[in-house]
Amino acid sequence: MGQSTRATGAVEQAWDEPRYRVRTQAFEASFLPHPDEDLDSICNVDVYRGRW
């Protein structure tokens, strides 16, 4: 079973073309959606922990 992470603190969401980034104190996520995709309709995302 996967590990769940609850975001704490402020959430920052913004476009950093071509990616959409979400940042909190606990994590940073970067998404590469299709340009015509409605971000509010995205409800199923797989997340993998990694190091850059």
C-alpha cells in the first residue's frame, strides 16, 4: 500500500511553462498536462518520490 502525505502550511500553485507546479512545505510536484487539458478535471495522478 502507498504512503500518504498530508500537505501542511501554504500551498503555492502556478504555471512554470510548460509545467504546472504545486509547492508546500512537505513536497513539490511538477505536472506536464496537455495544453488543452482542464486542470480542474484532473483527478487521478500517480506520484513517485525521487531525487533530482
